[in-house]
Amino acid sequence: MTIREELEQKEHLILAPNASFADQSKGRQHNEKPCDYRTDFQRDTDRIVHSSSFSRLKQKTQVFLSPRGDHYTTRMTHTIQVAMIARTMARAMSLNENLTEAIAMGHDVGHTPFGHAGESALSKVLKDEGVFRHYEHSVRVLQCLEKDGKGLNLTAEVVDGIINHTAGKWSVCLEGRLVRIADRIAYVNHDIEDAVRAEIIKQEDVPIEIRDVLGPTKSARITTLVAGVIKHGVDCEDPGPGSELNRYFDKLHEFMFERVYTNPKAKSEESKAKEMIETLYEYFYENPEELTKRAPVDREHVSQSVVDYIAGMTDRYAVSVFEEVFVPRGWGR
């Protein structure tokens, strides 16, 4: 018996009946020989974490565009926080931690540079590919673009959890629903910290009724919400921390929209970022021969090739390419 098989047997002894079991996975798009030491879900986590798209997350914006500080949240730190919150809940609820981690690690690799500003810009200029959705693009990145177009060949459960991690979507597996909840718990709370750091708000600006129920600090709020999810469960029509906590969590989210997410100071550079992304898209769409110098181009789907290239950029690289293409250089450089 291999170590993997022993691990799979242990899952049946310790996990809840409604958990996802590695040896019952719906499998991969292309069959592979199983690993002797890791379950399929463990293997997926390793593939995602060692991918190029995951590495680029450290240079992609969360809320504040290219912040000049070492402690602002990036897509990578956000991803790690989501994974840790989701794993804590999965462990307490006897769900599959390995599947939960794999989904969390891959859920945001399809994000554009400059956060949702970049996503909005690509949606505006797309020619024939419809609306750009980062969760759909995350799957495309992992399954179609990584490894020089071979893809990572992830399990069906991981793919399902990634594509269904946003509001209005519903993952088949409970582990995917945990990641969706953990994502919201993580971003609302670290965005508060970043907003305080940027002097957009103060901690005491959070309404007292919310602080009294959820807690006065990031740590306290996360602990409260995680405990609520563990108690309430995710195998129900209203997955989350329970109706009472969810009401105040919604109020906290509304507060953030009013004071941070739509704040002119926080969003002062977004219009420039959007214009940059739109301009780069139009340039490479009209000049695919220039794109071929930098990335693969499908001549029958030039728009998609441009989107793949731009969406994969880090904030810094997007600025660099824009300067290279549109800003004149001095002689002798």
C-alpha cells in the first residue's frame, strides 16, 4: 500500500460523510498515474503554488493601486489569508483541508493587473469574447495557459471550487463554499487594515454596533465570523456565519463600499489604470504582430490572445510595457 492510499483511507476515518474524498474525485481532464505520496488534491495545491501565475500574484494589486508600503495587501497575501481561514474552518468541520487549500490557492490567479479596475477595463474593450470575469479566467489560466499551453490538468473538484468562488455562484463541494466565505471574510477585514494604513478611515470609524457584534479588530472579527461559519455550517440554503452575524457582516461590507471602495482618494489612480489597460488592449489587438514578439497569438482569436497577455501582467509589468510602447525614449539609452 502506498502512502497516498494510506492517506486516502485516513480521510474516510476522520472526515465528515458530506466531505469530498480524494479517492472519490471525479478525476482530471486527462488521466494520470497517481502519485505515491500525495492525494490528488494535495498534488493540485503543489501544481498551483509552483505555477508562474501564482508567483505573479505578489505584484498584483488588491485595492490600493501600487501602494508605497511593504504591508499593504497584495493578491498573494490575500490568497494565503483566504487559504488559512478556509483551512481552519475545514479542519473544524471535518471537511477536506487539502481540497480547500487547492481551491483557495488558485481562486484569484486570473485577476488582472490593478485589481477590479483592470477587470472592468478589459470587460469594456473586449471585441468578441464577452465580459471578462476573473474567476473564469482563473480556470483558463490554470487549465489552458500554464505550462506553455499544456495546463495543470487539475481535478474537477478544484476547478469547480475556483469558478464558483464569487457571489451568486454555488460550488458543488462544501470545501468550495468554504473558500467563497473565507474570501469575503479575508478581503473585507484586510481592506479595513489597508484603509486605516492609508489614512482613508480610522478603526473607530467602523460603526459601534458592528464592532460590538463582530469585534473591534481584524483578528476579533475574523475569529467571530469563522466561529459563526463553523457553528452554522455550509451545507444549507444560506451558507455563512448565521443570519444574525451575517446581517452585521453585510453592514460592514456596506460601510466599506461607502467609505473605501468608492472613496475618491482610494480610487484616485483607477481612471489612469483603466485607460492604460484599454490602450494596451487596442494597440495589441490592432497590431498582433507586435504581440507575437511577446506572447503566443491565436490568429483566429486575437482578442482572447490579447486578453490572456494583459490579464497575466503584474501592475509593474503593465506600466513597463505601456512606457515601452507609448513613451518615447531618449537617445543613447
